[in-house]
Amino acid sequence: MGIADFFSDLMSSVSFVQDVHAEAPADEEEDKEEGEEEESKDDAEGEEGGAEEEEEEEEEEEEEEEEEEEPVDPKPILEEECARSSGCIGYKHHYDECVERVTAASEDPDHKGPKEDCVEEFFHLQHCATQCAAGKLFKQLK
């Protein structure tokens, strides 16, 4: 192998444009005959083992369903309990009052006051509930 052959091979392997050589098309008649023979064999085997395969598939699906069960996340449950607890009762009270005001204002067509939302009150309540639930959550996870 000479140096020219080396560089030629190197350039052909690195270049993005490569010569593509098509293969001769296969004889379609031979393929059809072979396919028909295989199908007749599969049909004969399929009639005998079809019921067994279906039962095996059903068992596999049931096993997968059992394995796929995900554990329940305890965080939302703990946060909900903490939001109702005595530590967050003040924030819950302010949030509930705000929701009542906003609901009443949206239902009243003659309301001309400023548009209010309860985002601030909601964040205060969520912060309190998250702080309360954090200690309980890590105790459960250990």
C-alpha cells in the first residue's frame, strides 16, 4: 500500500459524499414462493399453540401491572393536614376570607372596586404548610 492509496482511503472515509452501489433486485417470484411456504408452516403451528400464547401474554400483562404500581406521594397529604393545623390557621383564615371577597366581587356585576386576587395569601398559606410538612415528610421517608 502506497502513500497515495493511504490518503485516498483516508479521504474517502472522511468525506461526506460516498459512492453508493445498488444491489441487484431479488427475484420476486422466489420470495413469494418462500413466503407462502413459511405462512403455511406458521398457520399449522399457530392453531396448536395459539391458546397457550394468549394465556402466557395475559399472565405477563398481569405481572407488569403489579410491578408498575407507583408509591403514593405523601407530601400533598401532609401539606393539606398542615394547612388545617393550628400553626397555619391564621394563614388559612386570611386565604378563605380573600377567596370569599373575590368570589363575591366576580358574581356582582355592579362591583367597581379594584380587581383582587389571592396570590399573596395563597403563597403565605403554602409556605406555612410546606414548612410544617417538611419535618414530617423526612421522618416518613427514612
